[in-house]
Amino acid sequence: MKNPEEIFEILKDKFGEVIIELFSDKPTESFISVAPLEIDKVCLYLRDKEGLNFKSLMNLSGIDDANGEKIKDENDNEIIQGGTLSVFYHLESIDLKHKVTLKVSTDRENPEVASVEEIWRAADWHEREAYDMFGIKFLNHHNLIRILMPYDWEGGYPLRKDYQNPEFYKGMKVPY
Amino acid sequence: MALKTEEMVLNMGPQHPSTHGVLRLELVIEGEIIKSVTPHIGYLHRCFEKHCEVMTYPQIIPYTDRMDYLASMCNEFGYVIAVERLMGIEVPERVEYIRVIMAELQRIASHLVAIGTYGADIGAFTPFLFCFRDREKILNLFEITCGARLLYNYIWIGGLMHDLHPDFIRLTKEFIKEFRPNLKELNDLLTFNQIFIDRTANVGILPAETAINYGITGPNLRASGVNWDLRINDPYSIYDRFDFKIPVGKGENGTVGDCWNRYYMRILEMEESLKIVEQAINQIPDGDVSSAIPKRVKPPAGQIYSRVENPRGELGYFIVSDGSVNPTRIKVRAPSFVNMVVFGELCKGHMVADVVAILGSIDIVLGEIDR
Amino acid sequence: MKNYILKFWQILFTIMIGMKVTFRHLFIPAVTIQYPTVRPEMPERERNRLYVNMDDCIGCLQCERACPVNCIEIEIVKSIPGEDLGITSNGKKKALWVTKFDIDIAKCCYCELCVFPCPTDCIYMTDVYEFSEFERDNFIYDFVTLTPDEKEEKKKNYEEFKLKKEAEKAIAAEKKAEEEAAKKKESGTESENTTDDKPE
Amino acid sequence: MIYDWLYSLTGSEMIAIGVQSLLPLYLFILPFALVAVLLERKVAAHMQDRLGPMRVGYHGLLQTIADILKLLQKEDTVAADIDKKFFDLSPLLVFAGSYAAFAAIPFSGAFMGSNIDLGIIYIVAVTGLVVAGILMGGWASNNKYSLLGAMRAAAQIISFEIPTLLIVVTVIMITGTMNLYTMSEWQTGYFWNWLILGGPDFGIAKILLTPLMLMAFLIIFLSTLAEVNRTPFDIPEAESEIVAGYHTEYSGMKFAIFFLAEYANMFAISAVVSALFFGGYQSPFGYLGNLLEIGWLIPIEQFFWFTAKGVFFVLVQMWLRWTLPRFRVDQLMSFCWKYLIPISFVLLLLVGLITVL
């Protein structure tokens, strides 16, 4: 049983620069911020290291931070430029009964995060969903295609805050 | 001499009697043997998470009902707990008891559907109707309490919509009395039927290590022999006050983690749920159920991941709030969604008939997978 | 060999047990009812078709705001002084004409969230559960008691009243401005800029 | 016999044959199917604590007639890429197979379609025609589910013919005849003369034969059940797996013919089982006609007893169907090859020994 502070110390010792910061202000649950392209190594360590044993990935969730600059495009639609998209990882150890939350933030224009699908197969569909909804690309994912939206959806990524409904999908009017 | 065979692609669904909704399975089969299975989901996508961004917190509750529509009470329960934790609301004792009673009754109702439809998948139609007959009684209990039979919107942030109906306790006691023999009858008719055991035992074996790695939760994980139940291991609400056991798969009729075990877990869990309901209705205190309902639900900025044990597994709500009346992001970790990932793996090498058996034993609800 | 016979016996035996159960059920009375002829009794908290008692509605828009699916559409017009709208049954004074109160029952999700905020308890769910229609438009229930002419009249009344009031206000404002200007001329020219661009 | 009577009445062989061959259809199969469909629905409903059809007529008595009227009016939907000829032929062939079986079934001492000496073998052979029909329908439908269903049906029906035949041979060894009429006559008298209780010859052989015959009855009942694709052996049309199997693409009246064939088959196997083991049309307690010395009453009584026995076994089939889950394809096969066939071989040997000694 370890609390997030201890886990943060362990990770900081091991990975140094990769582990960015520990946020632990209430009422927010504390989470550890990690560099996006190194998350898979951190996760593998968390899973296999004796005394950490994070065998289970509870949840993986994309989120649009919407912290960029809001500008108007030519059609007068508000779009967000710059800023970040984030992914939250909620890990849990079934034997040791402790939890930790990791967060990676990646560039909005070219969102790339290392995939943890190889580490926890549970991440497979979660990552596909995050890709589907936010357009976050998970590198090394074996089958990164849309999952809830149609496979050939071209209207963008719906859960981004500046998402606009497309007018037509294959000749069908979308807002019916 | 080996016969030359060709693979055939068989599209199972989106409309098929036993895909439990609009799920499409792309089976590559060789004769009757499955080479690979690719599930295609999204036919029931209703943009729950996008809707949430423009809705106030209480308005989201009816939407959570519609995710796992067989376990609406549990969905509400999970969501409400998440928001209450974010806001730091303490709810009255009576509310907690009523919530637990409702959630456990709902668990029984949900498992009854799972078991009944599983019987129908295997080919026995009569248990299906027996299960629905009993479920109907639970729905009647819900109906007198909140007026709805399926999508309740009963558990509110900080309280409940109504107090219990005056008849509720009496009717629940009657139900429990009637239900125990019915459960035994169900066991006679289906659970221990040798044909049923032959169909389900040693089929779709899910070892514990794989199950954890795939994030499987709920009865499916316990059937693999892992003693893990959030009601005991990470207690929420007042579950630590009740005396009940967690059934774990033992492989009575085959291997640990096969379809029969997954099915049998649900039977055993119903018995445990009955015990909880019995204890809860005997201990329930008096009180006001709406005293803690906040006038205006406006959680502070922050994020929380809160989870409850749904009939199908761990239902998690990841709520990010920016301090306004609308959540920034709600991600639902739907148990069926995660449990479904392993499905393709389980089916390999089995027969077409087993696909149905395995799918039924995982017990998915498409409303929750597609959200 | 022993297993072989045991298995065969097991199959036969469990089949017999199952047959016993189903045979017993042949003589148990049915639990179903013959629905359209026999109807179940609805519990008192039943949540079905919405109904609005317009006599009590004060047009506060609470239900419209509470609805998670936006199936309620309300338009209100302020009354002009001198019009008597009556009072609701629990003694609140009405001050608004409701010119549109549409509920698209096809959209309604029966969550009952609109019922609780209502200050006069005028919107509630009834136990009517059979209301299928052949035309989708028939699902839009119009609860307004005013005739179309009356609606127009109320709108016009209010428009006129508003215009009148604005005119009055404008006159008053002009007067005031003039007075102030006069005052300022008296007191000096320092604060001239700020007073000139007053709204209205 | 009815044929002789008709011949003497009309003087024309053609009319006599025609009337006689159509009699079972109009007098028996169609009315039976009407009743059986309703019966099945009612039995199922009451086993499941429901009421079943209740609207048309008293307790839904006329429901099947209403259904048939509906089916007749329905559009005969035909998918685009089917093989039309075979698609149309298939239901007829399936029905022909089960209808032809009725020719050799002894309904009573006075009426029997055709009193052929190979009776029982003929029935087993002619029901094999059903396989051709099913395969044809499954293939012509150009539907993967239909194809799977047809393949399953072919494998299943052909495998289960083996234990059926073995038991039939066992019975033939005891009775010494393949003629169902003779066989029924042989079991005349009271119910202890039935083959299930060792036949009419008293002695040590009867005691030895009784348990063996019980076993034989069980096996032939199960294997014929599998031949007509009823639960728990209904895998060719397992609706939860392959939608409706070989008749997925059929609708309207063609589907109704499949349905009719299924119910006709149900009765056919019940009739065969009762003719072999339960004395056929023989009354268990002697005849009222003999008592009152009214000669013409006896065939009617015999017809009654035969129908009663048949309907009883049909009821048992329904009872099984609404109780049991279904087997899987491979389990079904292993059930046949590992249990039914070896046991029936052993039975054959034992019965052979007993009859020789």
C-alpha cells in the first residue's frame, strides 16, 4: 500500500525528467504528470516493479483541456488553436490495493502518446475510443481505428470542444 | 489426406437473435470452427459524453440510466457518488440504506436477465420466462417507489426523488420469500442440467492473469478465481456494514473461468444480494431523504474517478469539473465495454455455437458499450 | 466405463428433474394478464404522460430549464398594468401571459425533473400510458388556453406598451439629459463627456 | 380394408388409390398440424406460466386457422441471388418425405395407406428424403446461415439413422416381421403383450427382454427425435446461433410447408415408436366393440388408441422441447456415435442371444 507521494518519489528517482509533476491539491485527486512519449516505459515499470504491482488499468480517458487560444475561422466558427489534449490513466493494484493516476498532456495540433496497449490489453479499446473522440494518436497501437463512430467518419473528433457537426455524411444530412 | 477447406466470413449481427443488441461480430470460420472474431460496435452510440458537456449535473442522471439500461439504479448510484465526492456532500443514513437496497434489487433484476437470456442463447426458453417473471416483481417494487419501471432517475445528488413507499418493505419481504424457491427451481431446470453443463463448462476459459490484464471486472473476474469485489475491497456507501460473501469461481464442472462458472457466479451473487437486502430492510433508520439535496449543483474545479460495483463489473465515472454547472468531461468506464475486449480472444478455436455461449456468459449490454 | 455410464445417467437424470419442474408448472396459474381487456392498476407515483394545468401556470420557465431533452417550449409575454391574470390555486399572483407552452411528448424521457421545480405544482405526470399517434406532429401537445387571436392581442398589447414605455422613458431621459446638461452648463464643462453617451 | 371397400364401391382402381392416398393428408395430417401447433403453443405457455393464444375463439382455439390465413396472404419474399428452382422445390420435397412415411403407418386394423411387407424399413428410408430437401433449401437460399443449418441437418439426420435402424433391426429379430400391420397384430391383447414389456410370449425371455426393450425404446425415441430436429437436437434450426437454419430465407406459405412437415414428422415418429413398442393401434384394455359385439366399432376404437398414443408421444416431445437446452454440434455427434450406436449394438447382440436361446 503506497500513497501517490511515495509512488511519485519512486518514479522520480527512476525516470527523472520524464516525470513532470505531482498535483495533489484537494478536492482534486492527486495525479502525476508524465511526458507523453515515455508513458509506456513508466507504465511497464509500474506494472512489473515489486511493491508497485499495478496489474490493472481501471480507466483510460482522453480529455480536451481547451487551454489554447480561441479564434474564429473563415466560417465564423470558434476553433481552438494551440494548447493541449490530455490522457488520464487510472491504475490500480489488486494485490496491494493502491491506486495512482497518471496524466500526459500532448500538443493539440499533433497529439501523440505512446500506447500502453501492450502492457494492459484493457487499454486497447480505451485508446481507440480516445483516438476516435479526440484524435489522440497512440503510437504502436496495433489497430488504431475508429471504434464508436463510423470507420469512415471524416467530420473530425467529436469530443473536442471546438467540434462542429458536419453538414453531410455520405450525402445524408447530419443534423436531421 | 487432408481435405481442402476454405474460410468463410460470417456476419453475425447487427440484427441477430442472440447478440444482445446491435452488435456486429465478424466471424472468420472454417466449417464450424472459429478462426477469429472481430466485434464491431457503435451502432447504439448516443453521444452520452458529448451530451454531458452541455447539461447540468442533475440533468445527466436520466442519461446515465440509459447506459446500462438493465441496471439503471446502479448507474445512478455510481454517478451520484462521484458527484457527491467531488462536492463533499454527506448524505443522510436513510438515503444510504435505500440506495443500497435499490442497487442490490437492481443487481438481482439484472442478473435475472443475464441468466434468462443466457438460457435462451443455449436453447432453453423456459428459464428465460421464469427469470422475467421474477424480474417483473422487482420492477413492480421500483414502480411503486418512483413511478418508473426501467429508467428511474430515482437516486439524486444528495438524496432521493421520493421516500420509500409505505408498502415497500412489506412487498420486498414478500418478494424475497417467493424468490428463494424460484431460484432453486431455476437451478434444477437449468444450472445443473447436464446438457447445459456440457454446453458451457470448459468453454471460453479465461485465466485469472489474462482477466486482470484485460481489465475484466465483476462476476466475470470472480469466475476466474480472483476475489475482487469493490463492495468489499474498496467499500463505498455503507456496504461495510453488511455481512455477505463474495462468490468466487471454483470450477465445479470444468475449469475455473469457463462459461459455466461465469454463469454460476450470477446465481450465487443473487443469493448474496438477497442477504444484503434482507439486512438492509431490517436495519433501515428513519429520516428525511431530501435534506441533503443541494439547491444548486456546482462542484469545485477538479477531477475525480469514482467507481462502483455494477452487476456487470466496475462502473467508473471520471468527472472533470471546471467549477461551472456543466461538467467539462465525463468519461464512463463501462464494464461491458472493457469486458468485451477479451471476447475475440476467448472465441478462438471454439465453434459457432460457442460464440453465442461465450457472448452470453460475458453478459454485455450494448447501451453501455456504445454509450 | 464407469464415467461413461455415469455421464449417460447424469444426462437422463437431470433431464428428468427439469421435466419435473416444467410439468409442475403446467398446473400453476399464469402470471400474465390479458392486457387490453384486463388492465393493471397504476401505482400513485406513476410517471407517464405529462399534463400542464394552465390555470396555475405562472410562466416561470423552471420546467423548461430543468428538462434534459428540451422537450418543453415556452414563450411568455409580460402583462400590461391593469390586466388581471388571476391567481393560482396556491395564491401566487400571475404576471405573465403564456403564449406558447408546447411539450413534444415524443422527445420526453419521463424523468420527472420538470415536475419538482414547479412552484405551483401545475405540471405533473398522469397515469395515461396509451397515447400512440399516426402522425409525429400530433405528439406536440399545446397546453395554452389562449386563442391565437388572444395571443396576438397580448403580444401586440405588450409591444405597444413597451413602445409607449420606451417613448416615455426616452422623453424622460431627454428631459433628464437636458436638465443635467443645463446643470452642467451651470457647474462647468469637466464631466461633459461622460453624461452624453448615456444609454437609451 | 378401406381400399377394398372403395374398390367395390366405385369399381375404379384409380379412384380407390387416389382417395386412399389423400385420406391421411386431409383426414389426418392437416387437422393434426392445426391442433398440434396450437397444442405446442398452449403447452409451452402453461409451462412458462403464461396463457398463450387467447384471442381467436375460446382460449385461442382458432388461432392456427387465423395464422394459416395470414400465411396464405403473405408476400412470398424471395431473395435476389437464390437458385429459384431448388428453392421452390425444397419445401415440397421435405413435405413429400414426411408425407410418404404416412403411407405405411397402420392407423387402425382397417385403415393403412399401404400394407407393404417392408413397412418399417420403408418409413426409415423414405424419411431420408427430408435430408435432400433440407440440403437443397439450405444451398439454394444462398445464405450462410442456411448453408450452415443445412450442413448440420444433413450430418445429424444421417448419423442418427444408424441407431434408429439398429433398434428397428432388434425389434424385427423379436417379431420376425417388417410389416407394421403384422407387428401390431402380433402385440394384440392387453398392454402386457406390448413389446415394451417383452411381447406376447410368456416365459423367461419376456422377463429378460423387458429392460432391454425399455432401453431400446429410449434410444429409438431419442434418435428419431434427432432425425426430426426437435429440441434438444434442434441444432439445424438453432435460432440463437444460426437464426433459423435452413429455412431462414423462406416466408409465407413455403415456410408454412416446412412447418407442416415438422409437425407431420413429429407424429410420424411417435406413430412408429408406438407401433414398434406400444402395440400400435391395439387397445391396452380390450375393445368395447368385442364386449358389445359391434363389429364396426373396433376399427374406430383402434384409430382412437393409435391417435392417443401418437399424441401422447408428441406431447412428450413438446415437454422435452420446453425443458431442455440444446446440444452443440460436436456433442450431438458424440452423443450419437459414443452412446446411442454402441448401446444399440449391445442391445442387438443381447436380443439376438435371447431370441436364439
